[in-house]
Amino acid sequence: MNFELGNKFEECFVLSNEVYNGFIVVFKDKNPLHTNNQFAVNKGFKNKIMHGNILNGFLSYFIGECLPTKDVIIHSQEIQFKNAVYLNDELQFNAEIIGIYDSVNAIEFTYSFKNKEELIVAKGKIQIGLLK
């Protein structure tokens, strides 16, 4: 498997009802910021906002399903939430390899999620290990 510095990856993710409801069912996070439109509006948002950690699930999908090998494991990840995400938002995910560390079989990516308005909603770094 050949990874090279500068390799880029793209995916599109939708914050569908299925994803939103599934997160609530599994993790039981019913904070009103995520479940009550009026509460969220009163806090300055245009509607209830999606749980930020749903994006971590999209990161897991990217690493586990979108790379050209399944011989991977996440070592570490960092995420910075920049803007709110709303139900049915379509997010463009972009990642780029910024480091390859052969001595420890690791690869580092930077990534971002952008909404349809091209606004970055989250960004960060993720390091994976290549399994032997």
C-alpha cells in the first residue's frame, strides 16, 4: 500500500434524520441544544444544532472504509468545532496526508468539514497506524 505526502481524499456526509436519531438512541445525549428548536434559537442558533461528535463518527468511517487499505487503526485525533451544523446539512470532507512516519508505521492527515456555504464547521488532525 503506497501512501504519499500530499495525497488528498474527499467524501460527502449528510446529517440525516437517521444519523441524528441514531446518535441520540445510542448515546442518550438529549441536551436541549440538540433536541429543542426554541431552546437553540434562544441561545443564538438558527435551529437545534447537531451533536459535534457525530463528525467523529464520520472520521471513523473515513479511516475504516475510505482508505485504500483496511490494515489501519486510529492512534489519535484532534477536532476543532468552528461553526454549528444543522439537520440535513451536507458536509464536504477533505483530508490530506501531511506526514508519513515509516519507523512507526504511522500516517498523519489534516482534515476539514465544510458546509454548502463553504464555511468550515470543523477541522483537525488524525494519525493512523498501518497494521502489519
